[in-house]
Amino acid sequence: MTAHATTNRPRVSRFQWIALVVLLVSAVSLQLTVEGRFMPPPSIPSVVWVRSPEVMRRLTLGFNTLWADIYWIRTIQFFGDTRRSPDPKKNYDLLYPLLDVTTGLDPHFYIAYRLGAILLSEGYPSGAGKPEEALALLQKGMREMPDKWQYLHDAGFVNYWWRRDYQAAAQWLLKAERMPGAPKWLAPVAASMLAEGGSSESARALWTEMAANAEHEWLRQAARRGLMQLEAEAHLEILQRAVNKFYDDNGRFPASWSEMVDAHLVRRTPVDPTGYVYAIDRVSGAVNVSQGSQLFPLRGRGTP
């Protein structure tokens, strides 16, 4: 019995075992770097990561999910390094290829689709500012896992929040609502989108649901940030009216919030939900969140 079981076990060549050890060491080294146990090496722009999922599947010798994890770690590192870079011309062009290879190696990598779509659609320069690529990634997830209503929900939100295509957003939510296990509140939110266009209440309902029920903390953090952005947008509407009133009274825009306080147009220096002082453009009078705030940029608003 034992001999029979032994002879039927699949044989593993010495080369495959060596390859597995190399892959494991690579994965552990990357993880240790992420956790900060070692100082990360300096970035080397000349290092080229394979961008073709088909090529990578042939190179991984069957260890696809292990390499998907390595590529996922690399994706997060690349996004973080680019976002923190002092370069005013941040280049996120490698983000979608990294996500494409990650999900090509592991087509059921659920969080890579959902968080990846957030990173791609996030407004530039805090994110890639590429909602079309976010939708392409989500549609890839839909093809691989057609039972996941969450991908349709996310596609609806990308259309609503970043593309401001309320018709498309509503259609995605209505498709999601018809899938097994989908929450019933999706249909009323879709109806609100169609009736009210860019109603902030529709966005608030979507962010609130994600903040409360998303399976991963990264998604919940993104939702909480979205809710704070909505709060900041409401603040800016009020503050902009006050700044315009200062202009009407003085023939110029205020140079600082202290002038607004002295004019009794605001009670104190206003700060956004993260504690950063709102910025005023002295030339145009436009009020915006500070570039140093984690809420920057808001939808449709550039540099103050």
C-alpha cells in the first residue's frame, strides 16, 4: 500500500525545487522590505518587470500564485513610491501593467481588482487619474469571476465619482443589484443617480456602505477618505461664498484667512476633516484643500 502510494506521487525535478526555493526567498525578501525590517534598496529605474501576463505564466513554472503575490507587493511598492515622490511629474504608467500581470497570474486575486481600481482611478497626483484603466481592470475581474457583484458596484462608483457619467453609473449598479447576494439598496441609489445627477447623497450612500462592509481594511480606508472628501466639498461651497463676499466688499480677494476672520466672514481659520488649513488662491480667489492634505485632489479641482 505504501509502495503503491509512493510510486504514484508526482515527480519533481531538481530544477523545479531550486526554482521554488529561489521564488520563496524572493517573496520573503520583498515582504521584509515592505514591513521595514531592512532598509529598502535604492530605486533602479532600469529594472524592467515583465509586463505580459502570458509570458509570465510561461516563466513561473507553475508557481503562478506565488509570483502573483510578488507582483502584488511590487505594485503596492510602486504606487507608494510614486505617490510620495517629490517629482512634480509623477509617472504611474507602470501601475496598470503590474496589476494586469498580477491578475493574469492569479485571475481570482479579488483584492487586486478592487484596490487596484481605486489606485488607478484616484485623482492625479495622489493616484494615477486613469478611470478608464480602472474600468478595464474591473471588467477583467468580471470575466474571471462573473458571480462577484462587487466589481459591478465598483465600476458604477468609478463612473459616478471620477467620470461623472451618472447614466453609466446607474446602469452598473442596476446590473449589480440583480446578482445573487447583492444588497437591495443598490437600486434606490441608482434611481437617485438618474434623477438627481451628481447628488452628493448618492456618493455618500456608496462610500458609507463600503466603509461599513468592505472585506479589506484598504477598501474601508478608501471609503472613509471618500466620505471626508464629501465633507470637504460641502465646506468649500460655504467658504467660496464667503471669499466672494470679501471680494464684493473690498475689490480684491483675501491674502489670508486672518483677513476673513477680521472681516467677520469666518469665525476661525478653517481646516479640512484631516486638520489641514484650506488654501486660497490670491489671484482667482478659488478655495481648495491644501496640496499637503490626504484629501487632495478633490473631484474637478486642480492646484489651488
